[in-house]
Amino acid sequence: MFGVPIHRLLLNIKTMTKKISTLISAAALLLVASCSPKSEIDKKVDDLLSQMTLREKIGQMNQVSGGAWVAEAAAKGEVGSILNCADTKEINAVQRAAVEESRLGIPIIASRDVIHGFHTMFPIPLGQAATFNPELVEKGARISAVEATAAGIRWTFSPMLDVARDPRWGRVAEGSGEDPYLDVQMGVAMVKGYQGDDLSDPTALAACIKHFVGYGAAEGGRDYNSTMISERSLRNTYFPAFKATAEAGAATLMTSFNEIDGIPSTGNKWLLKDVLRDEWGWDGMVVTDWNSAGEMIAHGFSRDLKHTAEQAINAGVDMDMMSYGFIEYAEALVKEGKVSEKEIDRAVRNILKLKFELGLFENPYADETLSAQVDYAPEHLAAAKEAAVQSAILLQNNNNVLPLDKAKTILVTGPLADAPYEQMGTWSFDGQKEHTVTPLTALREEYNVIWVPGLEYSRDKSTAQFSKVRSAAANADAVVVCVGEEAILSGEAHSLSNLNLQGAQSELIAEAKKTGKPVVVVVIAGRPLTIERDLANCDAMLYSFHPGTMGGPALADLIKGKAVPSGKTPMTFLREAGQAPFYYNHNNTGRPNNGSETLIDDIPIAAGQTSLGCTSYYLDSGYGPLFPFGYGLSYTTFEYGAPVLEKAELSESDVIRVSFDLKNTGKVAGTEIAQLYVQDCVGSVVRPVKELKRFARVELAAGETKTVTFELPVEELAFWNIDMEYVVEPGDFRLWVAGDSVSGEPVNFVVK
């Protein structure tokens, strides 16, 4: 009896006395919160670790997908975490086996891909990034945590922090786009929202920052592909969001599928130990991506599964997701001296610490009645709608066609107008289409709607319904065409080489234009598509990255004019897929474009080889994008006054203060996202032409002017220089304040 851990005895008592278990749990949580500092958790971890056999330790390092056999494995102490189970009763059954049947009663962690909502689906992360509103993103993550934890899930594989500059890559949907600074702000907001102020709170959802690192730079936009990233680029571009979220307290981190300089991330000691642990001092738990350990064999980095386990553990991985290499081979590797038990202890210590921090030892079971109380709560739906409103981007509005505030009857057509499943977007495992409100449903609340699908789904090539569209338009004041991508066309393993609208969607838009009625196109998609040809066939275009459960009411409010668009592009929109990768914060070449280039249709016959302008551009699509990063229109207009620097000469210890007047010059209230960009004109290594450093959502009544001030510590101008030192180099700088990444006139300042 005395060999049984105290927590196991307590849990057995709780099981026998269910009527008082809630009171005991609440009291225990209060006691832990009031008198158990981190050092106490460390003591508990060390005590429990000292009682564990090697096999039990390795069992904690094993994460498996849910199934009937998992409870039996948990009872043997061979499961540390489960994933892909969202049923509270099933989670509790596995938990009961781990807690009440295993020798030491160590609870499991139930995990799930809660990427942009659990039941209440928010816009996909790329859409949330378009809001430029970290507070709203944090609120959405908090709601996701409340709903997920009610089902017994305590760990999510989010946020995705992969800087992504190629829209061909399907997983751009899951991140914040191309800019490192925006990535930092959105990532930190999500971590705070998921985890709250205290991981032991039953509604706290452990965040997992992923994918470490460089996954978004996959060659050709092909998922799982190789990356070619220098250490300097890693540090200047791809590390910042991981470092910031690690410092914000992210509980876990996931390795990436890709290799860097020939070394897969899951076996990369430099990444996982030298940088993450030693340099950054992060003390959370590292998990592999799904079988990313096993995939090191296909990379040609490992001989077999046993070799992958050796490499991953020695590199600093704590938990293996779904390769089964650790549970199968780690014990033998220790006995053979290829992995030290010290490495096993290191990994298990991180896992146990997380479980203690989450309060799972005191309160392992989920209330099986709670989900019904919190799922799709009115306040959750309201927040999802507001996120969808703020994420929508007005790309075009010729002759102020939008809002359609005077129209009475509208024709609604297009495959995304009434597609509740599709509008939730990628990674919507637990969203229920029955709760999704589509644009068609919402627009019927505002207008007399004539409904003709036009196309049945986004890849539909049939034009059989086009004649019905033409006929119906005769009785409408305007035509709203909802096009885009089915959910399956973006996300993991859903890369594309052609970014045009699929099927006959462009033809449907052109058909609507022929009717002579005002045409409003709503694009609902998971990535920036190449929609230049479609802009020519519509009067206005609203772009909505898959907007989630409440996307319909949000878009209806925007079309009617009950809400005013404020979203901005979180990625550059290309004219042609052949321009990818394309991003605003690029380095200059020795021959940058200068506007004098000759395009393909203007080339004279028998042209000389130097007659076209020897700069960096494409003969067919020129140089610039269709829409730059940070771009978005409103139903009003904004005027930026000249930026005024508090002082133009600064030292490294100073703070840059720049003020400017921002005026709403239109007739309706609106919100402008003001952006601050900086260029380091000359560096010991080439510096980007511009870098986003600050942004602010500024609400202005019609005719109102506000003075906006940005503060930027000079130390935030630091970068990794030619000697791989993180420094601010003195010299000349330029600064812009504008509504997007290509507008505004610069002011100059000097750092001494």
C-alpha cells in the first residue's frame, strides 16, 4: 500500500465518492493556485520520475491517435497523450484507464487540432490576420479554448507561425501570412487566448507553436518540400514569432516536416537544443509532427525507425506523435548506450511538468454535460461574426456600388453562396454545418432574393445553369456572385500550381457582367487567388478568407452597409501564380525595377537584346503585384497627413516617436488600419526594402481627424549582421506611415 503514490490513492477515493468529487477538486485547485509555486511542481515531477521504470518513462513519450485499443495501452502506462478524439466520454474512458488502472496513475493529455475554433468556427487564421486586430484574435482563441476544454481537450496544435510567401502552398490558410511582425502579434495573441492567465484553470488550452521551423518556405509551394534557408534568414525572418511566443509562455512546440541545410527539424539538435533551449531558455515540451520522426527515413537522414528514435530523442524531442518509434525502440537504445537515460528523463520531466501545470493530476476528468452549455453560445457566435466582418477585404468598389443599401431585389448565385461546410474552411473537424449561417441565408433577411446556384461546387465546369442566371438578373437590382474554394482545396497537402478560380467560376462572373446589372463578387477562399481577370467583370469585390460559422451574416452586413469593411491583405495578391514567391519585404537586387521596363506586347520585332530594360521583372506580368500587402478599401476614404518625427537623430537607447493626422474624408464612419514601415538604408548585410514595425486600428467618424502616434524603440531595428550578431547598426533610415505597404512618402532619420 505504501508503494502506491498519494495522488493515486486520492483519485481512488474520488472515484468511490463521486458526490463530493466536485468540491474536493475545486478545493484542490484553489490550494494549488494559492500555495504551489513552480518549484513545488518541479519537486512533484522529480518525485514521480524517481518512481518510474524506464518503460513507464518511455510510455509518457508516446502520443497516439484515438481508438478502441488506446485505453488498454493507457492502462499499461504506454500512452502519454492522445489526439483525434473529441468525444468527452471516450476521452474520460482513456483517462480513467490511465489514472485508475496504470501503476502510477499518471493522466494523459487529450489533444486536438483546434486551429480556428472548436465548434464555433472563426475565420481561418489567414483571415484573422487580415483583421490586424490582436485583441479580437485573442478573444477568438479564448472562446475556442472554452469550447474545447469543455469536451476534455487540454492541448491544441496551434498557432501556426510559419511565415509564408507563396500562396501556392495550401497551408498559408493556417498562418498569418508573409510578414514576421504581423506573425508575432497574431501568434502571441493566440497563445494568450488559448492558455489564459493560468494553465491550471480548467478552461486553459495548452498552445503548441508550430512548425519549428521554416516549413512555410517549402520550394515551389509544394507541401512537405525542401527548404533552402540561411541561418541569417532563419534568425531575421523565421525565428521571431517562435521566440516571441516562447517568451509569452507557450507550453509546447512542434517540430516541422522539412529539413534545413540537409537536417530534418525533428532530428536537428542545433534547433531544438542550441537555439530553443540554450539560447532562448525555453522550458516547455517538444512534440513531433505526425510521424515526422518516421519520415526522416524518406528524407535519407535515418536508416530505419530505430535510428529515427535515436536521432530525435538525442536532438531534444520529448514526445513522438504517431511514429511509434520511441515506444518500440527507446528502451533498447538506452540499453545499447545510444540514448542515455538522462535524455529520457529530460523528456519525461517536460511532459510531467505540463501535466502538473494543467492540473490534470488533481482534476483529470471532464464534465460530460459542460459542452452542451458552452457550444455555440450567443456571445461566441457574436465574436465569430465580428471576426468575420473585420477579416473581409474590399478589393474593388467601382463607382461606390457597395454597399447595396438601396437595392430591394438581388440575384444571388455562385457555388459558395450556400455551402455551409465549405465556408468553415480547412481544419474544421468539429465545426457543424448545421450551425453555419451562409451568405444566402443571411441575405434573405435583408433583401428579396432570387436564388440560382449557377454552379453546384467550386470545381464545377458545367455552364448549364447560366441561361437561368441571365434570365433571373432581369428581375434584380444587382447580382451577388459568391465564388471561391471548397474547404478541401486549401490546408495541409492541398498545394496548387494554378491559383485562378477553379471550374467555370470566372465564366459565371463574366456571365453576370453581361446582364448589365451591378455585379458584386464575394470570394470565399483559403488563400490569395489570382483574380485579376475577374476584377474586370465585376463592379465590386469583397474577399473573405473562409469566414467560419458566422460568415454569412458578416458578409450580408457588409453588402447591406450595416458594417464597413476594414480588412487588409495579410499576403501579397499576385497577378499570376508564376510571380510566386512574392512578398513586400524583399531585399533589393543590384538592378531593381524602375518603371521603364518594356512588357511583352510592346516588344518591337527583331528587338535588340538590351532594348527591354535590364531590371528584375517579368516580360508578361511586369513587376508589381495585383494588390500589395496591407491593402484594403473602405466605404469611406482616409487622408494621411505628413508624418512628423519627434527627433530625427537618435541613439540606440531612444524611442522613435512619429505622429501624423489621419482624417476620414468620406461620409460614413470607418476604421483604417494605419501601418508604420521602416527601411535600414545601408547595412553590413542587405536589408529589406521595407519592414512593418507597427500598426493600429483607428476608428473615425465621417469628417473626423485624429492624431496618431507610433512609438518604436530603436532597439527594435536590430538584425543579425554580417558577423551573426544581433545589433542595431548606426546609419540612415527611412520611415513611412500609410494604409498599405506601397503608399506614403518617407521621412528620414539617423541612428548615431
